[in-house]
Amino acid sequence: MRNRERKLTGLALATALAVAACSNDAAGPGQLTLTQAEADLLAQTVTADVDAMLQGAGMSNSDAARLPAAPVELGDHPGAQCVPDRSPTPPQNSDADPVPDSVRLDFTGCVISTPRATIMYSGTIDIIDPTPVDSDFAAKTVYAAFTRSQTRLISGLTTSVTLNGTRSFLRNSSVLQHTELDFRTDITFPDGSTATHVKDWSSTFTADVAGSITRGPLPSGTWTITGSSAWTRGDRSYSLTVSTDPALHYDASCTEAPRFDSGKLTVVVTRGGRTSTLTIEFTACGQYTVTRS
């Protein structure tokens, strides 16, 4: 059993991922399903996907879906915003609840500069009311080639993450239910290698303070996650089962991703009849440890 501490900033996978992706050490007979390099890469991929749920939840709950020129919070760093093109403008809202019948956000041409990188967005997200004649808080977000490409200023290396699929949300002022079915994340590393993560996840967010879920980003609270997924890197495919115990605690004041300060995510990994377990324990904003067994 080995334990390493990793740090991830924003949704981007850091240059360290490229180093791990280049590793050729394979698990042989009698060894664990994953090498340590593969375990580190998988942990960072899964953790980035977990953190991305926060952005999706905030977007489905935002005035940015309804107003013609409202900015969208992207979570790259404090205050990072983009004003995507919207269509139609204004969108129809048949039941006058917080979610429009359907509105498309087009992020093409959205560029954000940080002290360390240039980040470009492209693709679209449709925000849809699945119950357009029932005034409630249900929403769907449909991602089509929604891509975040980050180029490091010093190294010039680029990593990109592309999302395709549908997220569904149902909330009240204290609890938010979230599901993803066949939701796909494609990652391209600086060396040109790739990985794919396709998941069926269900999760529940519970606000620390009852009644504090309103428009915009979520307040602090806990996430419980269960589900299964498939992770592919090169010619290797793995079956994953994920669960949380204890629940992950989201800290709304975090300025570094993953934006959790406690909790444990367990990933059971199966390939070729062998099984490994990854335990990802969040220790502070932007920091977590990975244990492979």
C-alpha cells in the first residue's frame, strides 16, 4: 500500500498527468490492477470529474441561463467569468419557474487569462426544463463538445478536457439530487496521449445550512456519490465502482480545485479478473491523498 499527496488546481489536469500518462510499467500476474502511475492518473481524472459536478450544479441554478448578458462562473480562479452567446434571447419560460424551457450557451471564443496559464473554452451547454409546464426546480444540462483547453505560460504545454452528455438536477432550498447517465469525459495530455471516462453516477448534495440553496453557486455542504464507470487509457480499459464514506464536504470559500476539505472517495477498479481499490481522501482545499491497495 502506497500513499501520495497530490494537488490539482482548477479543472485542468496538471503537467504531472502527462508524466504519469507516459509510464509504460504494466501490472503483471500477481500484481495490483493498476500501477502507481496509473493509479495517480485515474485519481486525478476522477477527482476532476467530481469537482466538475459543482460547476454543472451552479450553472443549472443560475440567472445566467435566463438573462441575455449575464456572466457564467467557470471556477478557474476567483472571479473567472465568461459571457457566452445565448439562443434564443430571451428564452421562453412557460411555467415561470427559475429554469427556462430551453436555452443554449455557446462558449466559443471564451478566453480566460490567469497568472500561470491561458484557458480557452468552446462547445455548447443546453439548459433545459424537463417539466416545462410544472413550476419546480428541475433542470437538465446537456454538454456538446464542451471543451476546456489550458496552456501553461512557462512550459507552453496544453491539456484539454472535453465533456459530452447530460446532467439532471432536482433541488429544493436544502437538498439537490444529481444524476449522470453515459456522461463522457475525454482528456488529451500535453504529449498527445488520451484517456476517456464514461460514467453513470448518482449524487446528493445537502447544504450545511438548511434553506441556503438559492440562485447561483452552491453554498457549503456535503456530497454523497455512488455509481459505476469505465476508464480507458490507451489500449487498457477498467471498470470502476465509486462511493463516498464519509461524504465529501464542499467548501464554498475554496479557491483551488478540487473544492473539498474533507471526506473520502473509494474507487474499486477491476480489469482482467483483478481488483484494486483507490481511496482518495480530501484533506484541505485543493489537496488530497491517494492510497492504492
